[in-house]
Amino acid sequence: MARPRAPLLTKPDSPLNDLPLKLSLERRAAEPLHMQLASQLRRGVLAGILPAGLRLPGSRTLAASLGVTRGVVAEAYAALVADGSLEALVGSGTRVPLGAAQRPLAPSGVPEWFASPGPLHMDLAGPPGGIHFRTGVTTAATFDERLWRQAWSHAAAQPVSGGYADPQGEPELRALLAAFVGRVRGLAVSADRVLITSGTLQALNLIARSVLPPGSAVLCEYPGYRAARQIFAEAGHTVYPLPLDEDGPIIGGDLPPARLVYVTPSHQFPLGVRMSLPRRLALLDWAERHDALILEDDYDGEFRYGAPPLPPLASLDRAGRVLYLASLSKVLTPSVRTGFLITSPALIPALVRARTLLDSGHPVPVQQALSFLLNRGELDRHIRRTRRWHAQVREALTRELAPLEPLATLRGIEAGLHVCLHIGAGLRASEVQRELAQAQVYVSTLGEYGHDLPEALLLGYGGLTLAQAVAGAQIIVKVLRASAQSI
């Protein structure tokens, strides 16, 4: 059996021993010898190991030292001269050119001017398992998967266009959504006032960057939707708190002037209170007097239980000051990433321009599938099924938590998909939250939304089954009572 041949190394007495780079060629490697040599020399040049101005041995000398033919070295040198790693000057041989070495990278591998962003203020999914009273989610149990597949089959059967979508949204879907808010929320609008978005967050970004002048003052409910506050702040605007009480935002004479006010009047997030009619009228009057806009986020206005629905703020607007924001995340599923914005026709061109520059519009097959569901009344039927489901879960949750009075009081139960459990008797919500997590019941606290806020737990029940809500509520009762006794 033939003995394997060792790699080709420089000879002990070779002048190459003076080079700062060790060369080693392997005959059995798949890569040809001249490419191996070129790669090693190139790496040495780029790393600065072979300094600028260094003269390399002649091809005959290097070939003899490595035990290869002169052609191997000549081909390697030619390749390096061609890509600029080496230069060949008549009478001066082959040298390393100036500027061939790469500057060392920063340890992080990113530009020195890059600043790492701060924390993302979003309610993210918790650990697997357990019972999650998470806000911002809805159930999939009421979903009719047969109709869902039919909707996508309908979209797949449509002709494929070689162009882009209408950045404002397909006319059919805009007309259907205009009719939808008329039926469900009593808001009479035309399709030309509707802009299809990829959900609430995109709509907020479009408004922050295309409607508001740079450096605008924005009023946001406090406590309120943290992502909205963060979007406006990171867009360069100044965000001021809009205080709240049991009737919603307080519209007083001490409010700072602002160009936009962000509110959730139907079911304030996270407190759950409703904005009273006098407050709504006062806010509209304030906006008119201060030449401001109002952004109404009707994020779960379709879900009301035992309380008469208040009209959307936009339905009371006679001056075109209100931008009405809604999404299909709660009434259908967040996975379709679809929402819509209803506003004055005067603002539509700026918003459409911003949407065009962002992503050229919403995916057409998604719009076609949603149009199928709306056209046949399936979305309305789904909402009615889902409303009954959530009503049962809410009723069970409130029934199980009722014995906690007066130790804890539920608020914001008339609407939406979350409730606010205010606790007393010297209890701290963050400590109760930790105790519940040990029992695999996960909740958020009101304190996560600001400073100097009441001690309260936020219980999102949109993603829970009836059994989960009951089991979770029983554990909450047990933990709160035990915590109160230990004080």
C-alpha cells in the first residue's frame, strides 16, 4: 500500500523562511495547487501579514522551494495580479500593493455609529404551557376552517396580475369594509375614504410619518397602548400624557396644544373604561379649537356585553377631524395582518403615498380571500359566534372572581377582551404576578404601563377556553386570598 504523501512545505533552507506567511500545499486536495497558493497569498495580503511593498520571490525560486512546477506559481501570481492583490512591475518583480490590506473590523461587526434600540414595549407570548391571560389575542375555536379554505380557494382561482396592488387597497374590499363598519358600528362612509393597512401598527406608522409634520406634539392616553406611544416617539414627535378617569380622557383647559390625540374610546386600553358622550363631544370641540386631529383606535369595538354601544367618535365628527382605525385581528385572526383606516379624503393621498413607498400595498390574494368572507356575510356570522363565545368566557371569569370583593374589584367588564382587576389591602400586583407565575398562571400588571398607577392585574381572556378561564380565575382567587392573609 502506497504511503500518503505529506503536504508540500517550504524547504528548511528556503529563502521563503523569511516571509511572515507560512505556505503549505496539499496535492490530494480537490482544489488545484495554483488556486491553493493564490488563496493563501491573498489571505496574507488582505490580513496585512504580507505588508505593502513586500517583494515576493520569483516564480522559479518559489516553485523550487515548494517542490512544484514554475507554472503553478506563475498561474497563482497571474490570478493575484488580475484581482489587484499583487502588482507586477517591470524590473521590480511582484510586490504587495499599497492599500491592499483590509482594515480590522469592529468587534461587534456593525458600524460604530449604530445605536442599539431600547426595549420593545409589546405584550409578547409567555412561556409554553399554563394559562395565559394575555391581552391582544382572540380565540380560534370559533373559526370555520371549511369556509376559510373556500376563501383561499376563491383567491387562488382569480387571474394573476403582472402589476402591483392598489396601494390604497382593492376597491372591492374597501367598499365591503365601508359597508361593514356601517352595519356593525353605525359609521356611514364611502369606499374612497378607506385605506387598507397591514394592521394597527402599520397604520400608526403611516400617520406618524406622512400626516404629522416633523416634531409634532401628540397626546396619548396614560396609561395607554405602549406601542402607539413608542411609534410616535421614535418618529421624532413629542408625546404628552392624556390623563384618564372613570369617564375616559380628561379634556381640561390644562391640556398642552397638540396636533394629534390618540384615544381608545370604546374600551380604553388598558383600564377598560368607556369614554362618556360628554367627553367625546368635549374632545371634538377641543380638536376644532386647537386645529388638531383625533386618532380613534376602535380595536375591539365589536365586543360588547350587556351595555348599550356608544357611537364611534368618528360618527359624531362633523369637521373631518377623526381618523378611525380598526383591524380584523380581533374579529377574525391576527395572522391575516389586515386592518383599515377611515379618514378625510384630504388625507388619503398622503397616506397612499407613504404606503406606496413602504411596500406598494397589501397582498392581493389576502384581500380577495377577505372579500369572499365579507361578500357572503361569513365575517358577520363569525363575529356573532365569537361574541357569544367571549361572552360565556367573560361571564365565567367574572362569576369566579366575584367572591374577591372587596379585596379585589373587576372593572372594564362591559366590553372588549380583557378586564382590569384592581387589588387592595396593601397587595402589590407585581408580587401577585410572580406568585401566579409559579402556579403557571400568567398575567400582566397595570404597573407595566407606567408609573404611579393603581395596583391591578390585567386579565386578557380572548385566547382562553371556558375551562381555562375558570381554572385560572380559581387560582387567582386562591393566590390573592393567601397573599392578603400574609400581610
